[in-house]
Amino acid sequence: MDEHTTTEQQQHILVVDDSQDMRELLQRLLERAGYRVVVAEDGQASLTQAKRHHPDLILMDLSLPDMDGWEAVAHLRKMREFRTIPILAVTAHVSAREAERAMAAGCTAHLGKPFDTRVLLQEVARLLKDGG
């Protein structure tokens, strides 16, 4: 990764995924790119972590135990401080219908799993620049 991105970027990203492996993968990838990262394992924890850390971007899995990602996004969008924060759905729900559903729930963008890490990092950078 470019060294200059580490010093330039200190944006805070919340990663929400019920898979520990996926949380760890995304955390390592994003931290190597120079971002500060916090994680949550389900929808309820995502609300707690968002309130605690006020991230600049949220990566949200949609299939989560208890409160799913769609519901968590809807809750976040009801709170003034999270109405405009970019939320990237990173999900195995890859059909056009599911992408539309994610956007209707309040996600800013949609990326299917499995994903190309370069594409993910480009999308993160774009959302932080354009929507943060």
C-alpha cells in the first residue's frame, strides 16, 4: 500500500459483519490502507459502535443475526448524525433486486461478496471523498 495514504487518511470506518474471518480481513485491509477501523458483529452492535465512534463510513453486511443489516441501516438513517454518512453494503446478496433493496434501506452503495480488494478500496476512497 502507498505510504502517503497512511499519513493523509485518518478516516474512521466501522466494519459490520457476523463472520469473524470477514471482520478480520476487512480490518487488516483497511488498516493497511491507513484507515482507523472498529468492528461490530451484528446490527445491534453496529448501532452501539456507530454512536460510540462516529465513523466516517460504515461497511455493512446485510445478513446479520438478530437485527439484520437492512434494519440497522434504517435505524442509523433515523438518527440525525448518521443521515448522510456513507454506508457501503458489503454482502452476499448480489442480485440487482437485492442491491435496489439495500439502496432503498438507506445504503449509499452496494458491493457483492466475494469482492476484489482493489475495487473495495477504490469504493471506500470514493465514498469517503464524495459522501463523507
